[in-house]
Amino acid sequence: MRKYIRNYVEGGTYFFTMVTKNRKPLFQDPALCEIFMAGIEKTKIFQPFELEAYCILPDHIHLLMSLPESIKNYSNIIRELKKTVTKNARKHLNLPDLVVWQERFWEHTIRDEGDMQTHYDYIHYNPVKHGYVESADQWKWSSIDSVFCDHDVTPSLEQIIALNQKGYSFGE
């Protein structure tokens, strides 16, 4: 089995995909979406980062985050976030043995502004890509219509398909 080597860059910006165990659509429950967002805020207290963009879908989540200059180990952040969300989801659902997440997560180091824009757009376009809504601004559980949104979101399904064909991977 090939071991994946993660790219840790101090002060880096990263795109993440986190998938639920067996793709169970746990985040169809709005209360679990709230629990996830509360988990973000709690994690930021102990593991600082800047949340640039997010999208919570029923069976996976995309995050775009920037780390402070002195921080490079994003794995600690993701581990803490998963742990916090799992603990609170178990409590909310009264399922003490619930496994929320797949063990691994997918990460991509953002290389430049163009790469940032591509991943920002992808995050917000994802609910359209999966057929949940007709336009990105209709999806409640993303940063497209919040204080986070300071970029122009202009993707189309054709652009996303073209990026996939060029070798872009978004961890789904």
C-alpha cells in the first residue's frame, strides 16, 4: 500500500474534503450542520486558522482554510474538528458508538490566487454539481451568502468538468 505524504507549509492555505463513514448522509440533519459549525468555532480556539470558505453536504464537507504563519500541521486541526463534531453528534443523536467520519481526509495545498479561486468556486458550486440546488446561492450550508464570501463565484458545470479532465482532484 502506498503511503500518502502530506504537504505541510507554515502559514499555508488548504482545501480539504472530509467524507462521512460509508457516505452516510448525516448532514441532511440541520442540527448536525449546526454542530459542525460549532465544532469549527470550538476548534479555532485551540487550533487557530482562518476559515476562507466551506460547504456542508449530506455526506461530505469541503473546507478552505488558511493557517497562521507559525502553524503548519493542519492534521491536528482536522483531527480536533472531527473529534469535536463526533462527540456532539453522538450526544445529539443518542448514538454513543456512531462513527461519523471516514478515517482519512483529502487535502490540497493552494498554490496561488488562481488555484484559490478555483477551489473557492468548486466549494460553492458543489451543491449544484450534486443536483441539490439549481444555483449555488440556494444552498444554505455554505459560505457563499455570508461574511466569508468576498470572492466572485463564477463557475459552471462545464468548467468543473474541464478541471477534472485536466487532472484537478477535489477529493470526492
